[in-house]
Amino acid sequence: MGANSSLKGYSVAGGRIPILITLRKTSDLKPHEETVAEDLERLVDALRENPVLRHPIIADRTTGIVLDGTHRLAAIKQLKCNFIPSALVDYNDPQITIERWFRLFSGSNLRNLEIDLRLLKPKDVNHDECEDGLSKRRWYATVEKPISCLAFPVRSQNPYEMVRDSYGIEMTARKQSVSVAYQDNKVAETGDSESLVMSTIKIDKKEVVEAVGKGKLFPPKSTRHIIPSRPLGGGVPIDWLQGSDFSEAQSRYQEYIQSRKVKRLPEGSRVGSRRYLEEVFLFE
């Protein structure tokens, strides 16, 4: 697998979209979602124990909006790093799309959660009306069981407020000590017929850009960016990222990443414990 180098970074050749691997200043990057406190704490602890950042984050090369790697960026900042390896892409590329994360609610307190959700005055609708209403943004969220569906009417046409309201449902579940799992489909994989599945509206790219421009962050897991080519590997020691001379650090990183072998893996390949739906460029 070949790649082309340039003065500005390392361009991976042959991908479905152009990817430029380079070092960016953390101050130039803009997350669009909040972090999950527990996940961030675990990542920071892991990086302290093994101080190597394994994968680059993915960001828009023009605006610096982070599409994948919000927790890595936040962790690196906590560890007093000024730079971070970044895979830069063109967010305007139509092959980069946004999907949703679904929330699977399970546990012994689901009945109490349903009582709390009824206080929000949802509508009882059928399953077809659930998805139709979300796509037309009549509801900001739905919560489904196999035989019924609760739909929560929007209070505002502002998509940011809709997502905030749906996050409120998730927080209500957590307060009831209900287990919350994120998944990329509506199927209750636990085999628990009592599980509830929450669906939300789908945010588009323009709305992401507008929110970031206003200094707003969406709640965690509000978007699921689909990027058709994903770079992985090429891990670097944390202390490389803690310096103050950006030009020196960038030159060091570029020399390092150019020395790596790049392997192209097809969709569905497993890297470590995770299977990736998109093609992968693995820096070894």
C-alpha cells in the first residue's frame, strides 16, 4: 500500500476520500460534542499507565471540527499536550455522512422510568409513526417497546434544543439507575424483551457547523459520523505532544509516520477487539 507525502502532512493514497495525516495544535481543534465524564477519566488513566496515543483523531481540515476522537482530544489536553495526531478530511465530501446512536435502556427499574417519562406527556403512537415523526421532527425522541411507542413532541424547532431534550430522557434513565447502552441499530441485543429503545432526530452537517460556530456543544453521542476511510495506528508517545515548538514536533511526527508501513483493510475487518464497518488504513 503506497502513500504520498507532502510538506503539509502525509497523504494516504487510494482511499475513498482524501486523508491528510498531520500534527495539529489542540487549540485549533473544535469538538462538537461533550464528553462522558466516566469515559474520559478511564482514558486519561489508561494514557497515564501506557503513555502512547494509539490512533489519530479525525477532523475537518478547514474548520478543525472534530468528527471522531472527542475524548482523545480532551484526554490529551488534560495531560498537558499541545499537539495531537490528526487525520484531516473534507467535511463537505458527500461520502462523509451522519447517522444516529440509539439508546438501549434495560434493568430492573424500567417501570419507574416509564412512570417518569409519562410526566413529559408523550403521545402513544405506532412504530411507523415513531420514525416518520422523527424524520419530520414532530418528535425530538421516541421510546419503543415491542408492542408500543412513546413519542415526545418538540417544544422548539431548534435542533440543538431537540437534542438537549432527548438527552434529558437519557439522564432521567440514569437517575433511575437504568442501564444505558449505545448501539448503531434499534435491535435489543440483550434478549431482554422488557428493554426500551430510544431513538432521536438525525443531526445534519450544517447544524453541526452552526452549533460549533456559536460555541455550543451537543450532548455526548448526538452524532455518529460515518467516514468511509479510517486511519488507525501509528501510535506516538505522549511526551512528543507536550512540547512548545510546533514546527519541531510536526517535523518529527511527519518523519515518524512516513516510516510506518500502511496496510489497507477492507470493510468489516477486525483491528484489536473492534470490527470496523469502513475500510481501514492501518499504520504499523
